[in-house]
Amino acid sequence: MLSPMKNGKNAYRAHKLKFYITGLLGALVPRIFFRRQVKSLLSEFSTLPAAEQKAIMARVKYYNKLDKLTELSSEAVSNKNFKIRTTKSTYHLDFYQVARYFQESSTYHYRFGDKTFVPDEPTFVKSRPIRGNNQNSVLLKLDSVRHFYTVNDPYHYKNKKDILVWRGAAHQPHRQHFLAKCHGMDLCDVGATDNKAETARYRKPFMSIEQQLGNKFIFSIEGNDVATNLKWIMASNSLCFMKQPIYETWFMEGTLIPGHHYVEVSDDFSDLGQKIEYYIAHPEEAQEIIRNANRYIANFYNSQRETLIALIVFDRYLSYTQKSL
């Protein structure tokens, strides 16, 4: 019988393999097949109930805040020349799933990877700062295989341990600060899993997602940009603890409400122990936040609706950069 650790790693490998196989097989289909479908797919929007149309457009305008015509520079990439590459291939596969529906003459800017700044020109990105003018950062669901991976939580909240857990690499100073403040705290089991000398004193054994789900409270802390574990925590029966997020992705982290979707802790983590004790003593409130989180994340797993939203976001980008279908 596989251990929880091995079982968890095998499940993620299978998830990633399916992503690559599906994406690469889709790339073999001639683009004209998808271009012939795009108008009918976009027209589905008009057949939806008014409330659903309103919800979709709210998301579209959140991802794509362009509101005036902007001519792209000569550095813009032609859709005809966009190719799937071996480096950052998960980004290429996700991007291609949308771009293939549009004319080869379409042009755009894109930046793949963890982006914490706003480009000078309208650009497709995975992540952007929440605060300030982030209009030029147009969000798409990129690196989805990593950031939208979830597992089925086999445990009921009441049967979990009254412990807060976190495991991860602590390359960034703010993660090292988190470990320094919380590593020896009562009711916390947090530790670094990297091999950096700076984190040696905070080193703890790796914990699979399944192992972490045996605890009532799981901490989510941003890395280079957003926290990878936020989605699977919010899909689980455990309570998410985190600081107010600085960056956002397709998951719209900037719309998450403290005390409703997650438990917010102070930037210096000084109230973490107090809040753990509070939710141990108030399990009904904890479970209500968990239910709200579950409802929130469910909006991102309707594949047909997600495709429609992405197509509208892309089409809106082209309409504001003097390009059309």
C-alpha cells in the first residue's frame, strides 16, 4: 500500500501527465478548426441568463481592465508565430489553448513566469500586483496545472488536529521571517523543505497535501508572487490562514474577503496564535468560512464557462489593441 506521501506525489504526476498529453494532442489539431468555432462559442454568451452574463462580465472586466484603444509596439508577437516551447511549456500550453481560436494576424504582448510588476504595454500575464494601476496586466489562466491543482479532502473538519501547518521552500525573506516568528509557536507545525543554509534551523520533513489536510488550519504565504497552495486549501475542509495578499492571478485573490473566505493575520504574524485559539474555540465560525471558500473556488472549475471567459478576455484585448477577429 502506498504511503500518503507517495500516493500524493503519484496523483500530482498523473494530473500533470494528463495536462501535457491533452495540451500536446490539442496542438496537433490545425488552428483553422478552432478559428471556425470562435464566433459560435462567443455567441453562447447571449443565450445565458442575465445574472450569469453579469457575473461573467464582472470577471472579464476584472481580468482585462483595458478601456481605450492602444496601438501595440513593433515588439508585439504575431499569433501566427506563437509556438509551444520546452521552457515554461505549461504557460505555452495554457496560452495556446486560447490563442489558437484567433486570427493568425492578431498581435499581442505576453510575459510568462512570476510577474510582480506591471508592463508598459498591454500584456497577457499570469500574475500582477493587486494595488495600484495594474491595467496593462491582462490576466489569463496560466500555469494552471500547478496553480489549480486540488485533491479530495477525506477528513471532516471536526476530526482534524487542532494544529496549523505549513511546509515549503523559504527562498524569500518574507517566508524566512514567517518561519522565524512561528517555527516554535504552540499549535503550529511549520517548517522549510528547501536546502538553504539560511533555513536550516527551520527544516522539517516534507508533508504531502494529504498529510497537511489532517489538520484544521493551513497557512498560505505568497512566494515569488501568489501562494501555490491557496486553491487546494480553499477547496478543502481545512481553514485557510494568510496575510492580506499582494498579488493576484486568474483566481482573483484581490476579491477574497478576510473573515469570510480566509482568516487574515497581521503582517508581523503577532496575532497568529490568538486567532488559532479563537477558531479552535469557535468551530462553527471556522466551518462557515470553509463553506464560503468552497463556494468561491467552485466558480473556477466549470471548464466550459472558464473557456468562454478566457475567449472574451482575449477578444477584448484584441478589440482595444486595434486588432479584431
